[in-house]
Amino acid sequence: MGAGAKAVGGLRLFRWFSLRHLGSHWARTLAVLLGIALGAAVFTSVRLAVHATLDSFSHSMDRIAGNADLTLVRPGGRVPDSLVADLMRHPVVRTASPVLSAYVRPVERETPFLLIGIDPILDRELRPWRLPASARRQAPDWALLMTRPGSLMITAKLGDLLDWQPGRTVNLVHASRTAPFTILSEFEAQGLALVEGGRIAICDIATFQEFSGLFGQADRIDVKLVDPASDPAAISLQRLLPPGVVLRPPSARSQSGRSMIRAYELSLTFLSFISLFVGMFLVYSLVALNAAARRGELAVMRATGASRAVIFGLFVGEGAFFGITGWLLALPISSLLVNYLLTGVSRTVSMLFVRVQVDSLVLSAWEIMLSFGVTLLVAVLAALQPAREAMGVGPREAMDIVPTATIRPQRISRLAVVGVVLLALVYPVARLPSPPAVSLPGYLAALLLFIGFALLSPLLLRQTGRWLAPWLLRRGGQPAFLAAGYLRESGVQTAVSVGALITAVALFIALVVMIHSFRSTVALWAQQSVAGDIYLRPKLAELNRFRDPLPPRVVAAVKNLPASIDRVPIHCQELRVNGHLHFFEAMDYAAFRRRSRFVWMGGNAGRIEADLIAGKGVVVSEVFSNKTGLRTGNRYRVQIGEQHFDEPILGLFRDYRTRGGVVYYSLEHYQQRFGDASWSGVQINFNRRGPNLDAAIDRVRSALIDCCGETIEIIEGQSLRRTILRIFDETFAITTVLLLIALVVAALGIATTLAVLVLQRRVQINTIRAVGGSAAQLRRMIAWEAGLIVLAGQAGGWACGFILSTLLIFVVNRQSFGWTFLYRVDWPSLLTALPLIFAAALVAALPAVKLALSASPASLLRGGTRD
């Protein structure tokens, strides 16, 4: 017989033996398929949403970089555009183009967009952009921008968003001033027009310099080489550059953003995989039931010539059927879920890491195939052990159907030993070195933790039934005692369901503890470190990464405030250490600590603060320390302008700004050292507290707005602290959705398990009915079984959950994002969840009760045990 004929014969046998049986028990089959579909839908949707976000960010950065081979930048400052002439004369340079960019917004709208200033002639070889054909007939692309000062070209997307048309004059707000611009035209949707999801405009760099006051300066100069592969070319260029100006690859800035998004992607992928992991228990449970309930048929098949491989293939095929069909059912669920997740993921990434604009979902063939492959693999792995047991049925085995698949005591002990070994490996695995921004050891340790507790669940069930049986007999009578007895002699299905419940409850416990710990620590940090009354900064300062100083007239107005008001000026700039972007902030810490305090992580706080004020070194945030490996006692070395800055690290403090961490230095000593008196922002504190404080804040706020409101952002401290916590809550909204879905899948597991147990014991149950047991007693027995299953699952889940929360707080978050939190347990929420989960268990028992009472005892006893 050929391979094709064997395959056809195998499919016919699978359809006759497996599919027909699954179809005749459609309710339990549908429950398992729904569990797999939910898990696969979550996994697929999360991966697609994060992939679309990462893809949007990467494409924007690549289009901004264009065809440049190298980029000239000055850390902590800007590059003189006069370098372009020197570069163009250098034999290794093909072209060089200065670039300025900033987020601006219309006066009448709170809708920021990216304005890019370029030299239209020099930039042609680096970044593609084109006018529509009708505009190109009037003049070359570059001529329009260069010959009409104060002009803009916008994308069609931006025009639609702001209701702008060519020929209109609009007023734009920048950190330094407000100025009118005339819209010349829209340009075609290619190249630069696709950056930021199309929310950009371009102008001539001279116009941008006049608008921003950055005469003779550029953010960077992009260089295209004659021979990009020539290393000596870059070396010869570096010799040409003045002190403080360095050469970097164009991708240097985008790599930092990509790594942060990938860390977030892995975190969400892990959480979404939990739903699939729980669904794996459902597949195991049902395939094991089918293998146990059809041993007589398997014996007949073996006696008539079926090989062990054929039996094995039938039950593995059942697992594959659940995987494939569940994944297909997941597709419509994913299409509904992915839009919600895409909005949530892109908003969280923008708030925490880097700004992204995702307008559309791009289906990735790789992500679709990965989702299919993972779902199929999980389902097939779940079916392997039941298939192996079914393969062991011999031709001479008795034809009586074995109604339950009890676990032998020796096997329970072996599983428990393996589980203990896996749990013992959790700590050493979690301590392994981690790749940058990816907590692989943490996630592997969490997986070992889940598997270890799942393998301990049979022992947990046996001991729970043994310990509680006498007490239950006194308290709940014979129904409770029978439930405990069955739990003591529990089968595979019950143990597997408890394993699934342990996983879901552990995830619930861990996330509740982690989120509460995180929120409590962030609230403490905000209360101590963000304790000012008013915060003043340039317009769109955060979007522009605090590159623009406060205008001089704003600084003068702040200095002229009454003497009873404390001012805490800050000078901020973005620097790079060991390839890691972070903020370097010079601050008057003596003024700062009169109202606020850093949350220190060890060391003598008084000595650290005194040394910081005296300019004897820097202090660094936990995020910066974990990302760079630099700790107390190490030296912080960085290039700032033309000088090399080298100072000892005095101490570490908690800080929950996520864009790379922060380093603080004395503002007085910074100004003496670098001669830079500019302020990036200022914190204003009122010394006189009391009932009139709000009125005093309003007066100062109104005075500053009247003076220079068009160029500054004024944020009240109380509002800022509320915003910080709101951002925190929004960040974990997706996590909460993933948690709820995992709990729903676990509830399906309880309902399926109880139904399976009833089906396995229909003869025993109806024998009890035939000898006088009432329907009420049977209901109580099944309800007790549900309660005991949940009790065992909750006990294991609580133990697993607290260990998992420690992993998430002190390993996964530190390795992925660079921060840890103070460990805090939200006991009210956890204790409130106990009765709710028990109530869910009783609800899950209702279908099983209905099934147990669905037929008369006489008909079932006549029909025997065949299911």
C-alpha cells in the first residue's frame, strides 16, 4: 500500500473513531475548543498588536534616517550647520544634509505633529519626498520651500486631521515662539510622508531656524559616503570634527526604542501564553477521558490488527484537531480583540517608551504562522501522554470499560518528586544572566514554577481528600464525605483541572500583588519626589525630549516671583552611556529637598544628599543602573558638549520615568563647569501653606500665562500626581484583560472536568439514586466536589502566586524594564476574590448537576457503563 493510500485510510479511521465520538459528545468538545480558541485569540491579537506598533516605529525611524550612512551629533547639544561645507569638500563624502525637527502644534488645537526642517537641495539623495504632479509643473520641489520663507508642505493625512488646505495660513506653537506659516501644498504619500503615520510637515531648514531661534544649528547632520563599506572613511571624518561632535550610525537612536518595545512585547506574550497554557490542560483532560473511556474499543482494535502506532496517532490526532479547529475559531475572536489591543498597546508604548502612531494593522505572515504553530504545538503536547497510555492497551485486556483513570500511588510520588525538582530549579534559573531588555531567565523560571505545581497537583488532591474527609463527614454529611473520598482517589482529569486552576489563580495572585506593589511604590515616589506645587516647562517639552530651554523672559518672570516662593530650576539633556540613552539633569537639590525627597535604595541618605549638593558626584536612578550595570562606587563618564564629564556615583534612587532612566548632578556646579545657565524647567513651591494655597497657585499661574503662556506648559503638582497614577492604571488595563481571559479559560476547565467526572460515574451516581439517594443529595455531592477542587486549586495557586509575584517584581521587571518595587500585598482584593472564585465554581457545577440528573437510574443501569 502506498503512502497516499495509507494517509487516506488513516484519515478515514480518524473520522470514524475520533471525530464521530467527539461529535456525539459535542458539549464537552465545544467547551475545550472554546478554551483553546480564547487562548489562541489572545496570543494572536497581542502579537499582532505589538508587531504593528514595532513595525510603525521602525518604519518611521528608517524613513527619517533615509539613505544616510552616518550621522553627526553633539551629545547634550546641537551641531553647527557650518560643518556641512567642510564635509562636502571631504573626498569620502557624497552628500551631507543638516536636519532639525520638533513637535509643534496649531494655536487653536491640542494636536501635536512633527515638523522637519531640511535643506531641500542637499536632502534629495537622502530622503524621498515628492509634490503632486500638478505642483511639480509649476516649480521644482525644492524651489518652492526655499523661495517662500515661512512656508510648509504637509501630508494629506495631516491636512485631513486638522482640516487644512493648501494656501491657508496657520499659526504654529514652538517652545520659543508662535509664528505664522503658509501651506504651499500637500506632498505624495511616500518616504517622509509616511513618518509618524503621516502626521508631519516639512519646511526649509532656514525657516525652521528662524522659527525656533536655532540659527546656525542642526539637530544632526546626515552623511552619505562614497563607499559606505569603508571603515577608514569614518575614521578620517572623525578627525575633521570639532570637540564634542561624534559620528554614529543612523540606527543608534531607533535601537533603544526597539529594545524597549521588544521587552514589552515579550512581557505581553508571556501573559497571553498563560491562556494557551491553561487551555493545554483542557485538551489533556478530554483526550485522557476519551482514552480511558474507550479502552474496550482499543482492545478490540488491537486484537484485529491495529498497531500501537495507529492507536498513538489517533489520540495525537485528537490533540491536533483541537489545536487546528481552536485556532480557526480564534480568528473571528482575534479580529474583534486586536483593535482594542492595538489601541491599548500603542498608547502604552507612547506613554512609557517612545512615541508611535499606528493607524492600521498590518497582518504579518510570520505572526500568523507563529500563532498557528504555537497553538498546534500546545494541543499536540497536551495529547502526548494520554496517547502514550492508550497505546499501552493490549489485545488481551478485558473488555470492561475502565470508568476512571486513577493515578497509582507510585506515579503520584514520581510526579511529585519531578515537581519538587522543577521548583528547586526556579531560583537558580532566575539568577542566570539575562540578554539586554529581555528577561528570558525570569520567564523560564516562571514556566518551571507552573509545571512544578501542576505535577504536584495529584498529591495535593490526595492529601486534601484524606485530611478533610473526617471533618466533612461531620459538617456536610454523606454527600461531602463521598466528595472527599472521590477527591482522595482522584483521576487524571481532576488533577489536570486543578493544575489549570493553580496556573490561573497563581497568575491572578501574582498580578494583583505586582500591580498593587507597583502602584503603591509609584504613589510613594510621586508623593515624595513629585511634591512641587507648580511645574513649568516649554511647550511640548516631553515630546521633544526636553531639548529646548525655557525662553529668557520666562526665566526672568519666575525669578521675579515673591521671595516666599521657592524655585527649583532644572537643566535637562539626553545623553548616551554605553549605548544607553538617558536623561542627565542638573538640579538645585538643596531647594528641592525642602519639599521633596528621592526614594533612596540603600546607603546613608544624609551623606549622599550632602555630597550631591556639594557637587562631589552624581546620583542615578534604578532604571539607569540596571540598564548600564553602573552602581554606587562606579564612575559616570559621558561626553557633554566639548567636555568629558567623569564623576563618581554617590547613590541609587527609585524613579519611574521609563525613557532610559535619569542621572542627577548639582545645578550650581554644572553651570560653573559648562557655563550654561539655561533652564529646561522649574519646580515652584509655596512656603506658606494653608487654606489660601489654591488661590496663591491660581494667581501665580495666571501671571505666568499672561506673561508668556503661548510658549510654556504649566502643570499643577496635584494634577501631575493624578496624571502619573492615571497613566499607571491605563498601562495595566491590557494586563487585566489578559488575566480575566485566563480565569475564564480556567472556569471552562472546572466546568468540563465536573461534566467529565459525572459522565465517568453515571452508573455509580444513578446506583445511589436507585437505592434511595435524593436529587438534592447528589447536587450537594457535586457542589462539594466543585468546592474541594477549587479549594485545592486555590491553595496551590496562592503558594505559586506569591512565588510568581516575587519573580515578576524582582526579576522580570528589573531585567526587562530596569525597575523594581516595594513588595506590597493587597489583602482586601485577594480576600474578596476567595468567595468570588468559590461562587464561580458552584456556577460551573450547574451543568454537571443537570447532566447527572438528565436520565432515569433504571435506563442507565440497564445500559451499563458505556459512554
